[in-house]
Amino acid sequence: MSQQAQADVEDAATQAIFTCPHRFRDQVVVVTGAAGGIGSAIIARAAREGAHVVAADRRPDGEQLVRNFLGHDAPEWLYVDEDLAHEAGAHQLIDTAVERFGRVDVLVNNAGGGIIRPFLQHTMDTARETVDRNLWTVVNCSRSVLPPMRAAGYGRIVNVGADSVRNGLFEHAMYNAAKGGVHALTTGLAREFAPDGITVNTVAPTGTITPYVASQPADAVGRFAKNRALIPMDRFATTEEVCSAVLYLASREASFVTGQVISVNGGSTML
């Protein structure tokens, strides 16, 4: 599928969104990695559905990007710039949200991003950075948000994992090690905190057409084509398609769904 055809698919998916205006009314939704890609789709939809959004990101222009995504008509929102790979940064994010809004109903652990290269080309620094971005951010934010959720007797934690954990995607070994940790953490937390009214799930996307992916140079096309060949639908996911799965699991509708890793992958892995 050409880039233009992929863009057409994304446009159609965006136009076809069924927004539930009150699904998150007055709920407090914290989203990490919120200033681009999947994260930006999540905060925009959550705001349209009534949420107070706490958007966390580290990009230099992150706050302005979030402002652009949310527009002027969104409910009250807050931007936080903290290093979530460190415990103190994650605590500050959740403390800021609770101080401003009184509670956190939903945490979407979307921050991440892979350093994708052959395993033997990783240095210890790039390996640690990959784990920090993709696993420790989830560990730290979850540890910070679970006490107030437990006190409230309600909570939704949705992690963004990776379908590549299941299909062993080429050159993703280190990234998969980190995301595999997220998948395992999901099931452990789900079992431990189910009696507290807290659900924990993961959405595992296949390759997704984000602005970053769309901007990649021509020499990346071969790798993208190789990855797309694994997908029976012969295209990558759109950010809105991933967002829909995340917000379902984040909603009250998913009250009996916990401990699941749900792939949004066009059939690239199947049971």
C-alpha cells in the first residue's frame, strides 16, 4: 500500500470515529508520551469524551503540541514535563494530577519508543535506554498511581505494549525484552489489584502510522515493507485504531476485562 493510500485509510478511520461524548465525563485521565503519535490521539479523544486530561511528555515543544491537539474547547487539562524513567518524576506526575483534580481515574502508560537495531549493535547504554523508556516508565507510573486508585476503590491502567513481542520481529530483540516486561507486569498487577476495583490491561499494536513513521527517509521503506508483509490486512494500524482499543479498556465498559494483552495488528498474530 502506498503512503497516500495509507493516509486515505487513516483519514477514513478518523472520520468514522464514534465518539461517546460523556464516556469519561469528569474523569481524570493521565496519558504519558502524550505529545505525538498514539498519545496525541488518546488525549484528543479522551478530551472530546469529557475527560480532564493530564498530558505528560518531554519534548521541548510538548506543551504547545498538546494544546494544538486538545484545541480550545477541551475540558480542563494540564501538561507535565517529568522524566518518568526515574521514580521521582513519576511521583511528581501523579502528585500533580491529584493536587489539581483530586484523583486519577485512568493511567495510560504510552511513553516509550524503541532503539531498533540488531542485538549485537546495541551498546549497554542503548540497551538501558530502551528498557528505561519502555519498562521503567510503566513500573514507576504504576507504582505511583496505584495507592490513590486503591484508596478510591476504582482505577484503570492501560499500557501500550508491542505486537512484536509475539512475532519476534526482526531487529527488535532489545525492544521486545522491554515490552515483554510490560506484558508480564500487566498480568501480575491485574491479579494483585483486582480486589481493589482496579483493572490493568495492555494494548499491543503492530506498526502504526504516526507522523514520525510517515516522515522516515527512503532507506527505511524496505524495513517497513518487510514488517508489513507479516500483516494479512497489508497495511499498518492507524493511531485512531489503536486509540479505540486503549479507550475501551480505560472506560467503565471494560469493567470485567483485566490482565489482558490485546493486539491491534491486522491479523499478524492470531490465536
